[in-house]
Amino acid sequence: QVQLAESGGGLVQPGGSLTLTCTASGSTALIYGMAWYRQAPGKQRELVALITVNSNTNYADSVKGRFNISRNKARNRWNLQMNNLKPEDKAVYYCNGRGRGEFWGQGTQVTVSS
């Protein structure tokens, strides 16, 4: 089994930056790719970014040019660097491991407010 744990959320002012980290433990060889989703109050969960096993990346239009997803393979960590944050980026962010199964973390809160 795989366990995913997000960290790095918090409160930031508009225009600020945060880096979220998803740390995998357990049978990490089951994970081929990783995605970040977010869910704002009253809204559906939406895909923010993903990275494949070949390090190909894809981003939601709303975060292109501001967010960057990366992988630290040696440490079984995936990062989401978020720059120029906007109030509409406020949400709970989840990492989603994909491969031989699908795995979710518990989420981390990101609040963007002055």
C-alpha cells in the first residue's frame, strides 16, 4: 500500500509563493506519476498539475506560468511550487499518486489573503 502526505500549506499574501510537498511512503514503486488537485469551498475538485513517469508535465490554464510541478525521485517527493498566488488559488490541495492503483493524500490548506 501507499501513503501520501502533503505539507507546506499555509497563509500567504496575494503575489506570494508557497511550495507544497507530497511525500510518499510504503510501496512507492506503485506510483508512476503524480497529480495535484485542489478543492475550494462549494466547488468541485479540479486538476491543477500533473507529472508523468517520463517527467512530462501538464497544468490547468488558471495556473500556467505560475505553478511548477517537480519530482525528487530519490526522496519519493513531489513538489508544487506556486508563485504569484491569487485569492482564487485558495483551496485544499491534494496530491494524487497514479500508477498501479490510485492514491490520495489528506490535503493541505492554502489560503491567499491580505
